[in-house]
Amino acid sequence: MARDTVHGCTQCGLQSPQWHGQCPGCGAWNTLVEEVLSSAHPSGGRPARRANRRAGRGSRAPSLGGAAAQRPRALADVGSRSPERLPTGIGELDRVLGGGLVRGSLVLLGGSPGIGKSTLTNMVLGHLEQSGRRTLYVSGEESAEQVRLRAERLAPGALRVPIVAETGLEEILAVLAAHAPEACVIDSVQTLHAAELSGAPGSVGQVREVTARIMELAKARGIAVILVGHVTKDGALAGPRVLEHLVDCVLQFEGERERPYRELRAQKNRFGSTNEAALFEMRAGGLVEVLDASARFVAEATRAPGSVVLAAMEGTRPLLVEVQALVAPSELEQPRRVSSGLDRNRLALVLAILARHGGIATGGADVFVNVVGGVRVEEPGCDLAVALALASASRGVALSGSPRACFGELGLTGELRWVGHPERRLEEAAKHGLGEAIGPPESGCGASEAATLAQALAIALPAAAQRRVRALA
């Protein structure tokens, strides 16, 4: 009996009828992945169907092999049209997506267990169903009864969403073809399996094959599909990297389960910007959009030593968040450096600059930095806020004019560098009653400009603390 699968090396492309731990061709380890032969697919396989689907697009020219070949066209001659979108009814999600779900697109939604991925997708389908759209929820992890229990506390439309609890790929494709939904959620892609592959669900071969087959049907029928994906212990999306290349949009749902705030970021978006982010609050009735997050964070900001307000930019929207630092004597031979909501390498860089150009050494102390509210900050404009919070915590004095807003990137030579949208940061700080924000040169009217870290410390720290810094420098 002819084999329907083959094991291909992801490094050199060698194909083998059986799996090997080490590739016989290139010698790489654990690179052979089970794949389905194109002839094994019904109706002549995916390559044949794709060729048929491309027929009729543009003019054809005879090729050497006898098959028709497309003639290239100038981009100016190619027609352009805006993609058809389905508004989800959740304004913050629509903004991150670029205006809503695009018909025929695949959106990959990843996040830690319990963060609220299923709640968010249930709400999306509930709103779409309530607006008269055809929807479908495919559950591979939970039974239909379990999904109903969650839907009962959400919007009324969530209980009207059709559901199928199935993990077989062929069965799911048959339901999609028969039901013809406009939007579909598959929770999760790692639980589905193709019968022609021997690998376990969630393996590289299975995930790649399942995603490719779903994508093919979604593009052909114009179905907007949201694939819920697992994440690794490091927070990265689980599965092969090709999964992120296949889909049109990759969304990351982040936050701490112990805290109510959740942040949604776009890591890839073929139909919109990747600079946008949305903030939600988890409540008993589901996720609630936080439209003015700055007001909440500023109201909770303390005036104690080690506290500073960062005027950050989340995409095109300014956001004020509190950064807290704690510097304490260490009893360990190697002091701890702990950060929450901030890259640990960025913290190490700021500590080195602060010691060299600010005269504040923390080599023998444990250092803890936290971005309050479970928000994660990734832009370089957070450097000055972290440095001032550490300086305030190390000296045990609050910043002058606390709560004090600031922003700016630190260079390795101690200079303060310009960051984008300073006028919007200053406007947001003034809107919430904060005094003059400390920023780099050319920040604009309303900012206390500082060219170096030393100048920023002179502005932010009270006179007594400044004398101590100069004495220890």
C-alpha cells in the first residue's frame, strides 16, 4: 500500500519514508517533520486545487510544459479595493485589528492559560451573532456544556452562537463547508488532528497541516477565522514558526491572572498597524474595555520614594503608568535583579548607566522594578522613568512634585535621547493634572527638558538628595 505521508527535513529539505532522530542529509537533530504527500489529499491535493483556484486571474501565456502561465502585470494596472470587514462590537479589538475582522483572513490569538482568550472570542461571536452574522464556535478543549457555562455570564448573543465540540480536521472542515459561517473561532488549533498524519495533536506536522487546510477553506469561502493558540512557558506562541507566517494577523493577549487588567497587542497584521494595543479589565460579566487607562493608573500612583509616572505610547495612544522601584541591601553573593512588565536586560542597562553617569551605584543591593497594573512596557522611552524610580528608591526620597511624569531614552554615554510623540505624552500628563514632565531636548512646551541623565536627576531629586548624590559620585 502506498504511503500517504513522508518525513521532510526542515533544514535541508530531504524526504525520508521513516522518521530519523538525525537527518541523513544534513546531520541536524530533530528536524524531520511528518508531511502529507500532495497526492494524498482529496480532489487531487492542495497544489491542484490552488492551481484551479488561480485560473482566470489575469491573462495567460503558454509555458514550455504545455500548461498556461500567468503574464506579469504592473502594479499600477492591478485593481485595489478595501477588504470587507466584520466589526466585532468591541471597539478596542477593532482598533487593534485595523477596523474589524477581514473576510477570509486567519487571526492567531495567543496567551497564557486562564488569561481570557476564550472569554474574548465568546464575546466576539456573541456580538456578531447579535448583529445578524452567521458564526460558529469549534471547541477542541472543552465540551459544549462547559462553553455554555461561560457564555451565560457574557452578552445575550453569546448563547445563540452555534457550537461544535470536535477535534477531527475532516469533520470540522465538513461542518464549515455545510454551515458556511461568516466568522468562526477554533479553540484551539493545537488540539486538532489530521487523520492522515500519525503525529500527536499539537506536533509540528499536525499544526502546520491543520492550519494550511483551514486557511485554504477560509480563503475560498470568505470565512474570518480566529485560531486560539497555546503559548510556551517563556510566553512565545507554541508550535512551528510557520504557523505565524501562514496567518494574516497574530494577536498576543497578556496580563497577570491575579490582576484584572489585560493587554492585547498585534505582533503581525497584514490589514492594519502593528503599533496598536488595547487594554481590558476582567470582571464577572466578561472583559470590559478600559477607554481611559491613564486616569486609573494616575489615581493609584503613590507619592512614596521609588515611584514615578511614565508617559508611554501604546501605538498611537498615550498611556500614563506608574513605575515603582525598590532598592534593598542584599544578603546574597550575587544580588537579585527582578523586573515585572519590563525587559530584564533593559533594567541591567539602566542600572549600568545610572551608576556610571548618575553616581548611584546599586551593585551590592537587590533591585526590584514593577510596572503597576500588569502592563508590559517595551518602548525605549521608559528608560528615564526606570532610572528616576531607582534613584528615588536608592536615596529614600520622593521625587519633587510627585507624582512626577517623565519619558526619554538613555544613551550609553548618559545623554537623554528624543522619543516619538512628545507632544501627545505631555498633553496626556497635563490632562490628568501632573506637573511639568521631565523629557529630552526638543520635547516642546510644558516639559522640563534635560540633555543628560545628571540634569534629569538634578530636576527630579530634592536638593538634599542631590548633595548626597554629588558626595557619593
